[in-house]
Amino acid sequence: MGGAQDHDGAYWTYTTGINGRSNQTISDTPRLTAYQTCLEAFDQVGDFVTEGGAMSDSFDTHGYLSEESEQFRVEQWERTPNDFTQVRQAVATALEQLKSIAPGHAEPGVLAALGFWLRCLEACQGVVLLAERGMASSALALLRTAYECLFYACALWRKPELADRLEAAHHCERTKQARAMLDAGRDRIDPERLAELEAIAAEIYPHASFSAWDAASAADLRFEYESAYRGLGLIGAHATLRSLDAYYTEQADGSFDLTAKPEPERVAWILGLVNTCIRCGMHRLREVDFSQAGISGRPS
């Protein structure tokens, strides 16, 4: 196991994956300690008293970590109960569907597909948690990840052999990252990890790629890619100018004020995209003949 230290003291480490090859994970022990410290600080906020009196727990003072933000969440459920209920039911149905599947000794491609589908469902739930608090831009970024995982899951369900291509692409990117890290900041890498990183950079693999577009094409989900996935990149998932629209308010004199507040306007639209993503995955899962992949059970 090896890696490189980043600015926060965490390490990129290289560990053995399902197929015995190396994968990259992050060891966050230093960050965990810092996180616990932050939690302790937050616990003390209620007891903090300023010179003018107790600090108010409003959105103006604590943003999305405030009690006011929690009230906004409750109001959103009351405002669009049907949209939230539909997504909640879709998640419940998808999880129940998975209970009928026993992976056992499934071939790698199908096993990876199920993993991507679980990631997709988790991301969709995260989108709801963000959207219900009015964190639209952050929700859009995570929603794009959900669609990306949907594409890979559906591609591998239809063509499990594509797992080899995905694995090859991973190793190409892994060596590419190691070389780029050495080129950009060799002197910033922990000396104890430098040799291991150099060994990874020296590995030679044939060029391979398997992009989200490739996965969507293999899954026959090109329209979802061009509409939802590409659109989410334009309006929120990437650092684009359009992703900033909600952060400014134009005044009558043409000047602008910075705006930091929950966005209720896009909640229903975001939930609709979540619902579409989940139901698309469930539909594709029902098509899979798992008996050919060494898996018992059949999705309902």
C-alpha cells in the first residue's frame, strides 16, 4: 500500500480491488479528527454568547447548518408532498427489488453493475437531502453523478464484457495521475511514498478509455446523456457561469448583490429528474437474465 500526502494530511492510497489489481481510495483519518473537532465546535455554538447577546441560529449566521434551514426542509415537504413521496416510494421499490438478487459468484461485469446501481441509488437519496434544504447547485452536481452511475450500471447489465474495458481505462488513468502528480509537485510528496508512486508511474498499459458517453451509448441511453447528464453539467455540476445565476440579485439601478439563500424554485424539477433516474434503472434491471451470470433470483 502506498500513496501521496495531500494538503490536508490525507493520503491517496493504492489498495487491492475485487480482481486483485490496484484501486485508489482515500484514507481520511486526519480529516476525521478535524471533522470531530468541528462537530464539537458546532455543539458549543448554542452556548456561545456575543457581547450583544446570544447568537441567533438563523440562515444569516449559520447558513445551511442553521435551525432555520431545517425549518425550510419541513416547509418543502409540505409545499410539494407528492414529489417527495414519489421519490421516496421509488427508492423503497428499488431497494426491495435488489433484495431478490443474491450475487453469489456473479461474473465481475454484473457484480460491478450492481455496485454502480447501488451508488446511483445512494446519490439519488443524497440529492433529495440537498434539494429539500434548498441546496440546488450541490444537488445538481450529485444528480449528475447518479446519472453517470446509471449509465455504467445499465451498460454492464447489457454487456458484462465491458468490465474489462472499464478496468483497463482505470489503470490508464491511474498511471496518468501518478505521472502528473510527480510532474506537478514531486517535492510535495511524502518521501516514504515517493518510490511507490514512481513505481505506479512506470507501469505501462495500452491506452484505453470508457467514458460516460461510451457507457450511455452501450446502454442505449444517449438521450438521457445528452439531455439530463450534459444539461446538469451546464447548469450546476461544473463551474460554469450559468451555475452562478442563483448567487446574484440584480437591483433596479443595475447593480448586483450577492445572494446566499435556499432555492425552492428548482426543488420539484430536481425531484422529477431523480424519479426518472431511479425508474429507468429499475426498468433496465428487470430486463437482466441473471441466470446467465451466475446469480440466483430475479428482480420483481
